[in-house]
Amino acid sequence: MRWDGQKPGSDETAVLPGLALAGLQRSVRTPEFAGVTFHEVTCRTALNKVPAASSMPFRWTVNPTRGCLHACRYCFARPTHEYLDLDADRDFETQIVVKTNVVDVLRAELARPSWTREHVALGTNTDPYQRVEGRYRFMPGIIEALASSGTPLSILTKGTLLRRDLGLLADAAQTVPIGIGVSLAIGDEALQQAMEPGTPTPRARLDLIRAVREAGLPCGVMVAPVLPWLTDDRGRLDALLRDLADAGATGVTVLPLHLRGPVKPLFLAWLREHAPALVHRYEELYGRGAYVPREYARWLDERVRPLLLRHGFADGAGHRAGRRETPGEGSYPTGSLAAGELPALEPSVAAAQPVLF
């Protein structure tokens, strides 16, 4: 969708100056979501095809919204808002595009004779259980449409609102394969609230994992991204993996932070405010591109693999491939913060807002 035509009849008091979004029905602000504008649009398609060159293990996704109230400073999806002529910073967090007819369009697409019931992934761009789902309730219809058509699906989320639909998902799992993933990368609540101000706490997400397992569903966990010098300490990783094992996680994937496009300067700006001593280290580590050097990736793999084994995630199942010999402690990166040395973090204004879902 591009900004290419304003729909007549929109609420002029709610529409931003110059706003012209294709398929726009109206723009809405509500007291429950202070500072946020929902741009309600009609979409032509619900199923998005993943490019063939992608390494993703699925070829189809559904994204009922664009933009995300989680406001994670590292979010890889932020640059997608630039395709809408919005910015990857505050606009991504406050200008939310909502596809109001996504369920009806999805049902029509799934009914086509050409649909071969390939796996569909949700949560690959923006979180389907962010707080906006509490207002629009898309997911029950999406789950029902996929399951009734015989289409396998998976969901990745940080949103505890998923608990609302566990009964529906458990029923759907009787007819189609269902995969549930919870994203939980930061165990320290002060850091989590500063870095991910719109998300549920680590404790709330651990409770979500338990609820998913109690519903009889598998629950993998994405420990991603691991933040160099902030969350890659052995003690913190060990504690987080122990908590995940205790909660019943059925698998863990651990991946380091990557900073693509406009996300890099935004993340560095966050560091300048919250952890200025790390700015130069990050500039060196990510100076050659969006991804950590191979040396860091190997170092992290060697650190994580024995921890995964210790906590019952057999052979590091789900962890990115790495060397399989018994790893040593390693020495990279020099000067890594020791336990208890997290910089003092001042909660952001957004972090002080209540997390509803």
C-alpha cells in the first residue's frame, strides 16, 4: 500500500494533514490509545507471498496491521513503514494501519481452487497480538479461516492477549498443524521496559508460555535479539533459559541483534540516552553492515550451546547451527559487561503507560 489517494468521507479531525492512504476508510484516535492514530483501510489481499530467495521456512504470511505498538527499539520491521511515506521511528509506533476487511479477504483467497494449503505464518512483520488486536479482534476470524480451510499456521508473538484464543487454537490443532512461538529475549525487567516499552513483562510472557503448554500446544521461544554487552552475559542467558525451561518451552532459537537500514541510527540514539558507554562498541561491531561479524556469532554460539543442553533443549535444538565440539568460554567481545553491571536505565515515558495486553 502506498499513500496514493484519500478516501472521501474520512473524519477530517482525525486524519493527519496531507494523509492519503490507498483504501483509507477513516483515521481514528481513542483515549484508550493516547497518541496513536489507527488508519482503517480495506485491503485487496490478505495472503502475502514471501520472496522465493528468502531463507524463511514458510512462503505465506498474513499481517492484519502495519506498524506496532510494542515500540521495540531494535525492531527489524520498522523500515517497512517507509514504504508508506511514514518514518521508521515514532510513526511506526503511533501510525497504525489496520486492514479492517482482512478476515473476509483471507476467506475468499483460501477458497480459491488454486490455494494449495501451504503453511501460513503470522507475526513475521508486526505482532498479531499487539494491543490493537484487543480493539479489532482479527485473530479469531483468521485462525478459524485458516483451520477450516485445512491450512497449517504458526504464530509468533510477544502479546499475552494470545491467551484469549488458546481454546480456539487447541481446537484448530485437532485438524491442522499449529505452531506457537513466544518472543522473549530480555529477562531483566528494567532493560526490557526501556527497550520494549509497549510489551508485556518477562514474567507475563513466561506465564503465557505456561498457558500455551497447559492448553496442550507446543511453544517455542525466540530469544532474539541477543543484545551485545547488554544481554549476552553468561549469567543472564543461563537465567533466562532456566526460566524458559521451567515454563515448559518446547524449543529455543537464539539469534544476535541485527540493525538494518534506519534501525541502526535509531538504536544508536537509544544507546546514547541509556548506555552511552556502549555506543562506540556498537559502531565498531556493526560498522561493516547490519549483522554481527562471524567472530561474534561463533562466540555467542559457543556460549549458548552448553546452556541449551543444560536446560534440556537437546543438542541446542532450534538454535542457529554452529560448532558442535564442547565450547570454551571464549574471549569475544573484549570488555563484555559482567553480571550486575547493566547501566542504570531511566524508564521512558512510554514504559510508564499500562500494558493492557
